[in-house]
Amino acid sequence: MAKKKISQKYDITKGIKVILLNVMKDLATGVPVKWDRVVQGDQRVSIYGWIPKKESPHFDFVMVYMDMVPGIMNYVTSSVEYSRKMLTNWDGTDVNHVDCITFDEFFGDVVNG
């Protein structure tokens, strides 16, 4: 017998929205983020923003997400220029910084090999 997925979309209260906005503001301090989209899943809220690349018509992304259970927030970005700044804004230090690399740098030996 197949198991049925039990889905519960959590009510995002005004208080949770205020917390998310404050976290987003702190993360983006000194970073030109234009917040753009929100996806509210069953147990996660994801907020997407765009960061302009210098001397390029392209943008990097930043995504802040909150897992409703257990209430953990985190973020991810593709910005090489601002990733260290955002980590410092988030953690108070950049000691755990990891550089973002391109698709080709990571998969090149498999795709081109």
C-alpha cells in the first residue's frame, strides 16, 4: 500500500514575516540586493533576490530560506563579489567562507571529458 504524503502549509504570521525581513536586511547590509520572489512550500519559505554584477548585464542570486520545522534559517548565493560580505553579515565572521565556482569548473572533467 502506497504511503500518502501529508501536507501542511504553515501559516506565516506577521511576526515571522518581520523576523524574515530583519534577517534579509542584515544579510544584505552593504550588498545591493533587489528582493524579488517568495515561494512558500509546505514546510519551507524561500525568498529570492538579485545582485547586479559589476560591468555586466547579468545578475547573481541570493536565496534566504526558513524551514518551518525546526525553524532554521539559512541562505545561499552565487555572488563571488559579495559572498564573503554576506557571510560576515550572517555569522559575524567569514572563517567558514567557501568560494562559488562555475558549472564548468565543477563538472568540466565529466561533461568535457
